[in-house]
Amino acid sequence: MSPGRLSQGEYGARVSVPRVLALLRRQGIRASFFVPAVVALLHPDEQRRVLGEGHELALHGWIHEMTSELAPAAERDLMWRAHETLTKIAGRPPVGIRVPSWDFSPTTLSLIRELGLAYDSSLMADDEPYELLEDGEPTGIVELPVEWIKDDAPYFGMNRASTLRPHTAPSAVLDIFKAEFDGAVAEGGLFLLTMHPHIIGHRSRIALLADLIDHMKRVSGVWFATHEEIARYCREHGASVAG
């Protein structure tokens, strides 16, 4: 990878994570941080700061590998190594996972069960949490579904080596996120947002996130929770079952 691409990740650690943490602190909100193990090894103090401020640290691969392109043995090795790394740095094992790029493989679910994780957040079969099935049988694993509509990368990501160079005005993205949130409120459901520090942490975009949180806080009864808290609630109160 080129130094230029690597510097984008460095910006995330140097500038964006502190900026995001400061916003969450001002708003009194706790969030879930999905961290590749190599990032945690490079920035262990950052992970301890995230934990110290009450946020969740969860699995996100070894080095943001494409999971579906791995042999099953390699996927298992990297997932276990990532689990051991985050456990050592955090002082407690992670309870959830989001596979890199949401690239779930045919063997990922069995590995999630092997690790004893409580939830996954990589799939898209519903708007609401649901229980994953394996061979038609309930697993007890809560899926907290994601969607590209509620992810900052498709709107702001840019690869100078390709002809695909998306850029959407932050105000337009804010309107989309508000509409998704308002729809979730109307249905009494889940609004799950995916943010990448090196993307959302720029000045014009962190302002977007601040405005969105203000909009959400104007609605009474909204619960701001980590993924772990939502998964625990679903396990205690029952989540819908889907394959």
C-alpha cells in the first residue's frame, strides 16, 4: 500500500479518533469501536482510551482482510489471533464482531460460535436485530444488521486510482441519515450507523455527525447504546428469527 493511502489511516489515529471521542464525550454517548487487531497493536493506548471513556471495543478482523477470499483455516487463524490480541489489550474478551467490509464468508458463522461471541454486525437481512440460523437451527447469535445507506464510506470515499470518485455534500448525507433515523423512530426500531474515523473525522463531516446527534436527542425515548448493550437486550427479551 502506498504511503499516501497509509497516511489516511494515520489521520484517523492522529486527528479523527480524538475528535470523535471529544464529540461523544460532550454528548454523553457511548459507542462501539470495531478495530482491526493490527491497528490495536499499533495504537494500544488509543484502544485503552476508548475503553476508559466507556466505549465498546469489538472485533474487525486482523488487518482488514477480505474474509471471503481466505481459506477456512486462514480465516480461523486470523480471527482467533485478533480475538486474543483485543482480549490482551482490553483486559476482557470482545463479545461481538463486524467482519471487514462486511465480507461474511460461508464459514464465518461457525467461527463466531466457536469464539462464543454474542453478536455479529455484518449482514443485511432486516432493519431490526434478528437471530442467525445455521443449517436451519437457532444459534443464539444476535445479528445487528448494517446497510450501506447508513455508512459514511459510500458517500465520501475516494480512490484516486479509479474512475469512481464519490463525493456527496455533508448536508445531503445528513438528510439521508435523518430520514433513516426518523423512519426507525416511526417504527420503534433500530437505527445503526457505521462511521470510519478517517472519513467522518474531517471538519465538515464531524459537524454533520454533531447535527445528527442533536436531531436524535430532540426525540424523547431514544436509547443511545453500544452494540453489546443492544445484543444483550435482544438475548434477554428475544430477537426475531431470520436465516
